[in-house]
Amino acid sequence: PMLLKVITPISAQDTGGSLHDRLAQMGPPAVLQAVAGLAAGTLQGEVQDDSLATYAHKLNKDEARLDWNRPAIELERLIRAFNPWPICHSTLNGEAVKVLAASLSTASGAPGEILDASKDGLIVACGEQALCLTRLQLPGGKALNFSDLFNSRRDKFASGTVLGQ
């Protein structure tokens, strides 16, 4: 039985890292509260509803490969969940590219196709809708906001180029 549970919302801005850090802050006070409740005999066990439980297997890098045929909303959530590890990735002109942040876009096109590139982000079509990639890491480089990449590497992000091939 569960003796104590603490709840935290997951926002649309949370990443795996921000959620980890928040849970790490919430854990110690919860342990102290549980120990105090055990010592006082005031805790009542609650049976866990197994239908609400989800097994979480160990993550691996292959799960972080972006499949542009999937809906944009799924990929946006995957990008947030896998940041800071294992970091979502794809290929661009045969080179690995890591995707650290993205937002939803209403554009559409062939999955993986670059629809537009500007200082605001790189618009890439998905199976449903599109993503605006806002933070990337190219091979041998550090993670940068797309506006910085766009200034220096504009030629890499031509409309019609397809990611993931």
C-alpha cells in the first residue's frame, strides 16, 4: 500500500529535466512527512490502482529518433520528455542533428520536409501538422537557438529539404 503520495502537474513547458528537478525538490519533504506519520501512527495505507500504473522501461537512444510520420503533438512531447537525455535526433543531409526544443505549427506538407526557415524557427512537416524547431545541435557544435543557426548556416535549411533520410 502507498503510505503517502505527492502530486505535481506537468506543464506544456516541462522537460524531462525540469520534471526531474522538481520531483527531486519534492522528495525530501515527502520522506520527512512519511517518517513523521509512521512514527505518530497516523498514516493509512492506500492500495494502488494498478490500472492507473504504467511500467517505465529504461530509455535508449533509438527511442529518441524522430519519426516525422508521427503527429506533431506526439513529437513535441517526445522532444520535451527526452531532454536532457537521450535527446531527440534526426538527420539533415546525411548528418545527425539533435532537436532540443520545438513548438507546434499549423503548417502541413510531406513528413520530414522543411517548409520554412526563419529566425523564428525551422518548420518541419509531420504526419499531422508540423513542428517549429527552435533549438538544435549540429554535429561537432553546441546546442543553439535556431535563430543563431539560421544566421550562420542558412544554406543547410533550404525549403524542400527532407529530414530523416
